[in-house]
Amino acid sequence: MDYGTFQGILTIIVMVTFIGIFYWAYSSRSKAKFDEAANLVFTEEEIADMSKDSGEKK
């Protein structure tokens, strides 16, 4: 196996990996999980925990 063959095989592996990640990221099954993760910043529990850690008194 020469260098050109190795390069070709590696290119195919990288391309298949990229297509797999692209499919996973844009599949409809993952949309709900991604939407939930995107809104974690806005949850009240997160805000309450942050105010406790910062030392603020109410």
C-alpha cells in the first residue's frame, strides 16, 4: 500500500465521518434535545443557583 492509497482511504473515512456528524446534527430526532439544551440558560433554577453562589442577599 503506497502513500496515495493511504491518502485516499483516509479521505473517504474523514468524508464519511463528516456526513455522519452532519446527519446527526440536522436529524429531526436530535432537534428536541438541542432545543432543550439551548434553553437551559434561561431556566429559573440556573438563575437561582447563580444568585446563591454570588453571595447576593435578598
